[in-house]
Amino acid sequence: MYRYEVIIYWSNEDSAFVADVPELPGCMAHGDTYENALKSAKEAICLWIDTAMEHGDSVPEPKGERLMYA
């Protein structure tokens, strides 16, 4: 289980909840509910890390001791 900060907010433009993972550049997901956005973010984190590792890119360590999901 990865422990990266996930910021979830409502986007009027997208009419969906958006989940941003700021420690992983470009790692975002969305969902029609808060819970679905979080679930999608967890999947996006795994895919982001798998892709980085496949390409030999570094994977940042999670920061801080804040309450984090994923």
C-alpha cells in the first residue's frame, strides 16, 4: 500500500470529483463520487509507479506524517 497524499475536490468544469496526487507529477484521477475518485486515484498511483519503474525513472518517497490515502 502506497501512502501518498491525495487531494480530492469537486470540478464544476468536469462535473466530477478530481483526485490529485501532488507528489507524483501528472498523477490524477476522477470519479462521480468522492469514494470513486479515491478508488481511481489508488489505481492511478499504482500505474504511475509501475510506469516509472518500467522506464527506469525514480519514484518519490511519500512525504510527511499527514493523514494520507492510497
